[in-house]
Amino acid sequence: MSRVLVTGSAGRLGRSVVTTLAAAGHEVIGVDRTPGTPSEAAVALPADLTDTGETFEVIARFRPETVIHLAAIATPFSLPESVIFKVNTQLAFNVCEASVALGVRGVVVASSPTVIGYGAPGGWAPAYLPIDEDHPVRPWNAYNLSKVVAEQTMKAFALAGTARMAAIRPCFVIPPEEWAGAPTQSGHTVRERLDRPEIGGVSLFNYIDARDCADMIAVLAEALPELPNGEVFFAGAADALARKPLADLLPQVVPGTEPFAAGLTGTTPAFSITKAERLLGWQPKRSWRTELKEAV
Ligand SMILES: NC(=O)c1ccc[n+]([C@@H]2O[C@H](COP(=O)([O-])OP(=O)(O)OC[C@H]3O[C@@H](n4cnc5c(N)ncnc54)[C@H](O)[C@@H]3O)[C@@H](O)[C@H]2O)c1
């Protein structure tokens, strides 16, 4: 049993992370600008973590062993670009700085696969497929640039202190209510994303069940002392959110993928989770085929 502080605990991913960690016997402190409905967190606390003083205060008060940093403006272009950049980079800096200064042992920071740069209006093509953690990053908007900065911030504090740190790049997160028909982060239902490939195609049909992502975060947090410090991991489903093989679909909806898509046969996704499987022994348990039963 350990004490874990989760930032962004009321969010789409945060709720599953709180539930998963609490079920595993951890004492969970949830912190969010808008804590929302009561969850399974031992404490759900309102705080604006862009404020350095509030961030130090909340970590000093609870002295967690581990901090899972999920708080962010999570939807690209949902606010002015300057606001998204400022908020997300300030959040990552404050949480990493306060964690290291206050002796937190392990920190996991949420980044995003968008750092790869897909969807750029000026054109984008992968260097290879499937994309792994060695693929070059090519940020082109405030959101994915802020996530590159968040990763670098995590790496800088990993070098500067004694905390063990890592970042994850969760694919498009789908919590239980969205399998049941609630709108996803893009405003479309999961079924619409499957039926209209042009929607999910922009992000190369990536996705992950929120509970699988929470499991991955829990395993990663436990493994931090044994891992090289400052690692980055993709967290994705074992398949693509698509009805056809990406070898057929990707070249139709994402120009530039033609030379590399042929290997994505069957249900193979565009993002590799081999690193998480190899270093963490983690594998996703859920797929749209198991969760969206009536749609297949
Ligand atoms: N949802 C996805 O598909 C996805 C994909 C890749 C990465 N991510 C990243 O994962 C993390 C969680 O995403 P999510 O989908 O749960 O997002 P979400 O928007 O559902 O939740 C984010 C939470 O952060 C909180 N927050 C924002 N600003 C804050 C502040 N100043 N202080 C305290 N709390 C603040 C919000 O109130 C919200 O509850 C984010 O960092 C996001 O960028 C999400």
C-alpha cells in the first residue's frame, strides 16, 4: 500500500486511474481544478496546479510516494493556442519541480502520441510504421508542442533529482461510458469513428481503453525503480480502431503512409506497444471488439 497523488483525477483518464489504483490498495489523493463527482479517491481536492504555490502545498500536505500527472488541457484547439501552451507546460513544470523538491519517489507524466506530428496542415508522413518511441517527433501546434515540452521537463527533472520518472503517450482514450455511446473527446461516438474512417484516420486509428491505460500506468509506477530514468512509452490497444486492415485503410485516408502501410495486416495498429510489453510485461486486455459488442 502506498500513497499516490493523481492530478487531473476528474478527467476521462483520471477517473479510471483513481479507480484502478484504489482497487489495488493504494491510498489515492485526487487533485483537479474541478474535482467533480466523488470518486474512489481517499481525498478529492480542488487545486489549480498552474499555481506554483498551490502545487507545492498539495504535495507537501499529502507527501505522496508517487505522483501521476494527468492534468492538462487535453483537447487540441479547444482554447487559444497561447493558453494551451502556457497551461500545459506550466502544469508539467510545477508538478515535476514540486515532486522532486519534496522527495516524491516516482513521477509519471502524461504526454501524447500527437507529438509525432500527424495531421499537420503543411503535410506529414511517417518515417516508418508501426511507429515506436524512436520515431522522430514533429510538433506543429500548441498542444503537441506542450507535450514535447512536458516530456523534456520530465527528463530534465529526472536528471536533476533523485526521483524516478517516466512519460506515457496514451492513444485516444475511451472510458467505459463512451463504449456505451457517450461522445468521445472528438465529439463523435466510437461507432461513428469506426464507420467514418476519415475521423479516426487523422490519428492513425489509435486508441486505448481507459482501464487498460490505467493498468499500464499502475504497472509503470511500480516498475520505475528498475527502469532507466526518464523513459517514454506509448500506451495503445493491441489493434486499430478500424474495421479493415490499416494496410488497406491508411493509404486511403492519410496520404504519405503508402510506402510503409503494407506491413499493417490483419488488426495490427499503427503504434507499437512492444516497449511497454518488453520492459513492463504489460498488455492491454480490451479491444473495441470486446467492448462494443453489438457493433461488430
Ligand atoms: N484523452 C485522450 O485521448 C488523451 C490522449 C493522449 C494524451 N492524453 C493526455 O492524458 C491526460 C489526461 O487526459 P484526459 O483525456 O483525462 O483529459 P480530461 O480533459 O478529461 O482531464 C484533464 C483534467 O485536468 C484537469 N485540469 C486542467 N487544468 C488543470 C489545472 N490547472 N489544475 C488542476 N487540474 C487541471 C481538468 O479539470 C480535467 O479534469 C492529459 O494530459 C492529456 O493531454 C489524453
